Amino acid sequence: MKSKLALVPLTLGGFGIGMTEFVMMGILPDIAKAMHLTIPAAGHFISAYALGVVVGAPLLVAFTVKMPPKRILALLMALFAIGNGLSVLASSYHLMLLTRFLSGLPHGAFFGVGAVVAGRLAEPGKEARAISMMFAGLTFANIIGVPIGTYLGHNYGWQIPFVLIVIVASLTVLSVWRWLPALPAKETNLRQEFQAFTHLEPWMIIGITILGNGGFFAWFSYIVPLFTEVAGFSNNAVTFLMVLAGVGMSLGNLLGGWLTDRMSPLRATTWLLLAMTVSLLLVPLAAQYQVSTILITMLTGALAFSTAAPIQMLMIRSAKGSEMLASSLSQSGFNTGNALGAYLGGLPIAAGLGYTSPDWVGAALVLGGILFCVALVFRRRKRAAAPAVALAG
């Protein structure tokens, strides 16, 4: 690595983003009570953030593509700080809806640009591990930031977690200017950036992203009632179990980066999604016992986040000349998967099939992602064989 501190701003930014994305699930009842809303109505704030990510990823990259990466990342995190600062001041449903949308806009662009920057800063052959260090901030947020934010939100006011997020975002801006090397701006234009998306392969990778992450969120969105209603844990144990899930995510994220540097991103993604499918199929069986519930929770969380680095590398390598936009659109895919998985996972529960039923939905979604991987393998083999066939002809 060119500098031991070069990845700190990316990890710190990932921590802030992970905290604002996941702490909402913990303090949702507090916000609903303060604003006199039902829980489903307050859940719109989560959807508004996800929509901001989907919209903001390509939009902000398109507007900033000619800037130096250092300036882009500082600007994105400054916008992130402003959005969360406005959330502190929001006093009504509509204002909170707007501020959560604004907070989500920089999310995908930051991770997208940050992944490209991390790859450029890494030593040859260690690009995926560098990218996984950025996503480590998001997983650390689930271990440290979200439990602390949830506790403070419950006991001292729902605004407190957002104040902490603003502080983290401000420190990220400072660390970007202080420690991130001044990489040159890319010589490109908007038309060139979108050129890669005239081909099928990037869209297939986005399909892998949506379905793989959708499978994770079909499980994770309903994990609390799985703990309490199926496995028989008390409500007081939920925070500890969520921390263990976060530990699994952190370990899996690092594993995914290490594995991708030892095999192709497509192969790593395929095998990890296959393992995740098996893990999701085992959840309903493991949830009958508390010890096995703990183990399967850590394993499933690890496998879910192990795909972050290989999918990001897969997208970057498939979109030569459009790396920043492609990497950012990958984040749009992740958040589309969030919404899709949560929605589809809730359908069998609404039909009365119980709290283990979303895991079957999750496994089916991840299996769909594997089919996209297999199709991509055959597409690449066919393309590689074409010159030999032409030569023989």
C-alpha cells in the first residue's frame, strides 16, 4: 500500500454510511413515537434512504467524473454530513422523508468511487483486499456504531445517533484531505462513462448484485422475530445477537477480499453465493435451537458480506473506461436488492407461513444470482472461443 493511512478515510466513511443505513432499524419505534406515526409509516424513511442511494450513485458520479478522486470523496462525504445534520432537525414525516433521501444520495457514489481509489492504491494482486478494507467500515458499524446509536436513541432521543453520524462524516472529510493521496482526475466524458453499459455483461453483474443481496435482506430484515419467536431468545439478547451477526459480516468481508485475490472475481462470487444458498436453507433447521441459531447467524452474515469485494471487482474489471460509474451502479444494485429482499421475504410471513419462511425466499433469490454467474461464465467462454473458431474457418 502506498500509505498505511491511505485507506483510513474510506474505512471511516464506510463506518458512517453503515451506521446511518442500519441504525434506523433500531430506532424506528422511537422516531415513530416522537412523530406520532405507525411503524409501517416510519419504515418509509428506510425506503427513502435506499431510493436516494439508487438515484444518487449514477447521478453524482456523472456530475463529478472529471474531478480528482480526492475532491469527489470529500464532496460526497460533506453532502452526507449535511443530509444527516438535516435529519437531526426534521420534525415531521415529510421533512424526515426528504432528509433521509438526501442522506442516501452520496452513499453509492462514495463506495463506488472509493472502490476504484482503493484498487488504484493497492499493491498488484491485493486490490480486492484493499476494497474489502473500505467495506470493513460498514461491517464495523454493525458491531460498534449501530448498537451504541440504538442505545443512545432509545434513552436520550432519536436525534443523537444522527449527531454521531455527522461527527463521523466530518472526521472523514478531514481525513480525506489529510491522508488520501492526490490521484489525478480521469480524462473522460459522460458519454464514455456510459459506453460500457451498451454491453450486456455489466447488466448481468447488476443482476447478480440485486439477487445476491436480495437473498441476504430477505433473511436479515426479519431476523429479530426469528430470534425471539422461533429460537426463543429474550428481547434483551437481541442486541448481543446482532453484534455477533456484525462480527460474522466483518470476518466474511475480509475473507471475500482475500479469496478474490487468489482466484477470479467471478469464480469467488459463484462459490460464495453457492455457500450462502446452503446457509440460508439451513437457517430454518438451525433456528430450532439457540446454539445453532448463533452459529448460523454468524455464518450467514459472513457469507453475505463476503461477496462485496468480489462483486465490486467483477464490475470494475468488466467496465474498462467506466470504472467509477460501474462501481457506483453496483451500489445501486445492492440497495435495489435490499428493497426487493425485504418485500419478497415479507410475503410468506403475511401469508401465515411463519418467520422461517423468508429464508426459503432468500435462498431462491441467491440461486437466481448463481444462475446469472453461470450464464456469465458461458458467455465469456463463448467469447474467448470465437477468435479460435474464426481462425480455423
